[in-house]
Amino acid sequence: MNKFIFIIFIIFIIFISFFSNSYAKSLFLGDSLTYQIAHSYKKKAPLDAIYMPGSGLASNRIFDWDGYLQYLNYSNYETIYVVLGTNDLINKKQKEQYAIKVANFISKLQVFSEGRPIIWLLPPELADKNKNVLLKNSRETIISACSNQNIKMIDTRLALGMDYIEEFNSIPIRTKDGIHITKNGADRVVDLLFWY
């Protein structure tokens, strides 16, 4: 009887380890904001992150996200987080073309990831008010495309401020460049992710 229980126990352990390791990580795809967010997220849960500073969807001059999606192996990931849009500063006339690019990106990601949950982290406010006017167009376009394709969104401004702020309770959450976020800011964003 003890031998039988031992064998069942071993089979159970193998079963659990197989399924917990094969489909348990999150994948972060994005621009330079991804780095600090992924670093904070890793303190709470396993992940992989692929990021390219300066990249976005408005232009593939720095990195071609659409072309890259097909080369990823999504089998080890349960959720995909997208952190793109901060570098895509577009005017109102560019919204239609940008909407097509965002929708195509989402469609390809859905197909290649075989329907895994996708969560888009909307870009935070920037210190530069002129850039924020353009970023608002990008954010609105991303929101529309995600809504049309049933993609969940989390607004990073809920963690970092609806208006640009450098500190929260005297703790720096944004870097001096007016774009990026500090470790504390990233921790706030990650807390928001786990809250949702």
C-alpha cells in the first residue's frame, strides 16, 4: 500500500511540475518603459520581457514589432502585456493610419499567441505638455482599437497620476527626463496590475 501511495505521489508531483512550468509566465512586449515595469513585476511573479527603447507602432524604423511577433514562442506564457504607445506621438490626422497599425498588431498577436490573454498598459502622461497633446491621440487610438478587439487595458495613469507628477507622497515615481518611471513608479504600476 505504501508503495502505491508513493507512486501516486510521484505521478502527482510530475503532473504539477509539468503544468506549472509549461504555462505559468507572463510576457512583456514593449518600449523602454517595459524595463522597469518588468523588473518590478519579477519580484512578484515569473516573466520574460522583450523591449526595444524608442520603439513603437507608428514607425518600424527602430524595431518592426509586427514582423517580430511571428518569431516568438508563446507556449510558456499565460498572459501577454503590451507596453507600447509612449513613443508614438501622433497628430489627429495620423489617428486613422495609427489605428490600422494597432489593430493589425493586436490581430497578429492574438493569432500567434493562440488566443492568450493580452493586456495593454496605456502610456502615462509625460512632463512635456506638447508631447502630451500628441500622446493623447495615441492613447485614444489604442483604447479604441483594444475595445474593438476585446483587449483588456490598464491605464498606468491610475498608478502614476492622471496629470504628470514626479513624486507621490514625497517618493520619486518618475525620472528626471519626464518620460520614464522609477523603481517606485514601476512598483505602483505592478501593484495596479495585480489589483486588476
